[in-house]
Amino acid sequence: MSSVRKIAQLAGVSPSTVSRALRNDQRIREATRRRIQEMAQLYHYRPNRLVQSLMSGKSSSIGFLVPSLASTFFAPVTDGVLESAFEESFHVILLKTRSILQHTVKALQTLIELQVDGIILASGHGGAIPSVSILELWSHGIHLVAFGETPVSLPLDRVTTDEKQLAEIGINYLCELGHRHIGYTGGDPASPRARGVQHALRRRGLATEFNYLCHTEEEISQLFERLQGSSTCPTAFIAYNDIIAAQLSREAQHRGLRVPRDISILGCANVQPLVETVDPQITTLEQHPALLGRQALELLLRRINAQELPGAISPQTIAIPPTLVPRASCGPPRRALRCPSRSNSRTAGSRATTR
């Protein structure tokens, strides 16, 4: 591999002339620029990234904080970030936070030491990233883009699923099937997704009482136990993600309920192959995670290339609308649902097979 000094020696010019010509500096005559650039290509010249970083103050690297590399949702998000970064000749420093706030704060300190140009924050934890951490990053000229529902203490650029549109599409689909008692299961009831579902229900004059905080199989089993004695239960559920949707479907069938005849279940994310291996296959809302990753990287690079001070510009939010993917887990409601207990599930299941 040739160096600037070697190209200068072959071309009979100074190293500074070669450097300017390779940057397409208009102060160098066009014929000279073309000759030097052709010679650099002929001798396989590659720029020294370290030297360029020292001269420009830019590292051509960005940090990406991700809760888990094994996540079925964040894996395609990461692919989107990495592919876009490769196309733009940036390299990505990938750090896993395990959805722990202290890990996120420590990772941000590491990225400051590595002198990255920008960071995409996909924390996965409930606590907001402290303002002191964000201000320190800004003081080092590091731009930030928050991903999804990542909580932050100061306004930041953000790329996320359009949660209001997600709720509208999901509720509208279930209403068109005839459902009027629709439940939501998932994380924080104050999250954008939960609020979006509540708003969509209220807008249609439907009850908003069926809002449940459930993550694990045990919590979903307890949910069905609580619903057992209720006079009115949801005939359909929107789940925060496809994993919860699959757990709901399994628990309902354990109790002798038929999906979707007795209860419809709608997931979010379109996680493959999970949604297609559950019986019946899960109807879901595709969130386009790879596109979300690409959009986050592109927004971050726009901020870096604009050479504006971090924190001095109005934050932008890019909201990607989801797409409904109908499968077999949703259908018209048959009747108001009464939830049998697990002890009665065998009897209910045998009745279901004879009807």
C-alpha cells in the first residue's frame, strides 16, 4: 500500500500537494489533481484513518448502545445501523447495556474516551439517562439520537415506531372484526404504546379498563385467574410484543379457550420465526426494525456532517408507521368471554372439541 509521501515522490510534487489533490482541493490545477488521483488509484493508495482523525477532529466512528444483541427485535435494528454505517464509511462501536441504567452511564463514559462522533441510544431500561451524562457528551461535541422509547432527561433527536398510528391500526382492525372489549398487555401503562391504545379506545367510545401490566408467563397466568371471576372480559388483546402475544395464546389454550374463536390476540413487531411457529400463527404489527436502525444512523450522520453544536439545534423525531400483518390469531368475537380456570380447562377443552 502506498503512502502520500510515495505518491508525491512518483508524481514529482510535494506531499501537501498530494494531500490537497486527494481531497479534491480546487487550489490544485485540475490536470494535476487528475494525475495524482489516477496515480493513487494505480498504486492502491488508502488514506490513514488515524491521521485523518487527528487532522479533522473526527473519528468516523459512532457508538450504538443496545439492550441485548440476542434480542429478536434489536438484531435487525443493529443490522440496519451497521449496513448504513458501512455504506457511509463509518465504523460502529457496539456496547450492550443489559437494560441497566448504570451500564448505560458507564458505556457513555467509554464512548467519550474513544472520541466517537455520535451515539445512538437504545437503552431498554426504565430510568431516564441523567442530564449530566447528556451534557457531558455534548461538551465533547458528541451528537445523540435516542431510539424507540428510550427515556432521556433532555430533549434529543429520536427515531421510533409511530405509536399513535400503531394503536390506531390495531384497534381499528379489531373493531372492524366486531370487538368492543379490547385489552392491552405489556409494560409500563404510561408508555407511549399503552397511552396510544388508551387514546384509540377512548376515541371510539370503548372501555379502557382492560389495561394489564404483564411480562412473564406467571403474570399472564395470574391475569387469567383475575379475569376468571369477572362478569365481562376482553374478547381481544393487543400485546406489547409478539413474545407476550404468544404467551397469551398458550395460556388461553391451556384454559380451554380457542384462538381466535373465543379470544383474538394481536402482537407487535412481527418477530420471525416466532409469529409463524405459534399455533395459530400470530397476527401482528410489523415495526420495520431494520428501517428504524437505518433511519437512526442517517439522522445521526446528518447532525455530525452539519457541524452544528450538539444540543444547540431543535430536536427532530422520525416516526415510522407500522404495517398490519394478518394471520390466524384474530377473528370476529363469538360471545362475551368468561375465563375458565386451569382446573376446568380439560373439561372446557373437551367441550370445545365436540362443538
